[in-house]
Amino acid sequence: MIFYNFDLFIQDPTYLFKVWTGGMSFHGGLLGVITAMFWYAKRNGRTFFGVADFIAPLVPFGLGVGRLGNFMNGELWGRVTEVPWGIVFPGAGPLARHPSQLYQMALEGIALFLILNWFIKKPRPLGSVSGLFLAGYGTFRFLVEYVREPDAHLGLYGGFISMGQILSLPMIIGGILMMVWAYKRGQFTDEVKTVSKKKKAK
């Protein structure tokens, strides 16, 4: 709501909770998941990156299924194209468009899943898996945005970059920095915190 429809949010803050109207974004969902992982890690005496590195390789499967759902629902289509595999989507006009949902399924879902699950088979420092996920997803999303139809009420900023790309840049930069930090730190095991209860002296 903040990045895609801030004016509507100001007019009616309760609209934020009307999830049945659509408008949910991966970037907002990511912030919610990060919050949940912080809570889970603290509650179970684990480090945040230990939890994040475990969850990250599983996420692309869900992303891929979600993009397939977008395609089947005929939503979030691509830009007008003349490529042979272009598709005329109901509600998107008479012209063929890029099936950008399938591009995202192939990249964010299948390719990212294979990359992450190959990466975790070898020794790697804590935080590097989640860093690779952020950088990988951000890169793939940034690339597909070139053929994905931008939001009608936003268009392209400066005539060349979409909101999706703007929000993906921090993920790419953050993911790369996380990996650099992880390898410099060189911690290859999760730090499991032991929570001990001390008896109160009478």
C-alpha cells in the first residue's frame, strides 16, 4: 500500500486489511515473513540466519506455484509482444502479451529452487543461503519486469523503470552484502542458544 497505492491508504487506512480486493505484493509479504522468522528464532533459542537459511531453499517452490496461479487466473500479464508464444489474456485487450507469469515461474520458482538447493549441498557460512535467495529473487524479478506490464496507475518512472524493479534493487544489493558479510564472518554452523532457567534464591 505504501509503495503502490499510498494515496488510497491515506484516504482509507482500513483498506490495508481488505486482502480480498487484491493488491498484495511479494515485497510486503517478505517483510512479514522476516518478522515471523525473528519471532520464531527468539522463541526457540536459534539465530535468525539459522532459521532464514533453512527456510530460503523452500520458498521458490511456493513462488513458482503462485506464478502458475497468476497465469491460470489471467492476471499480472506481460507487455504487448509479437513473439510466437504471446498470449491473448481475457481482460487485457485483443493483443498478444508476454506470459510473464510463466517467465517468473521458471526463474523465481524453478531456477532459484535449483540454485539454492545446489548451494546448500556444500559447506557455506551462516547467512549466505538467505543472502543468495534475496540476490537471486531480486535479480530475476528485476529482469522479468522488462516484459511485465507495469501497474496502470504507476507506469514507468522516468519512462524506463517500474516500481517492481525499484523495490527489487534493495534486495539485490542487500543479498550481495549479506553473502559478503557471511563469508568474511566465516561462521559455518548455527549458533543455538541454550536457555537456562535459574532457580531463585529463597
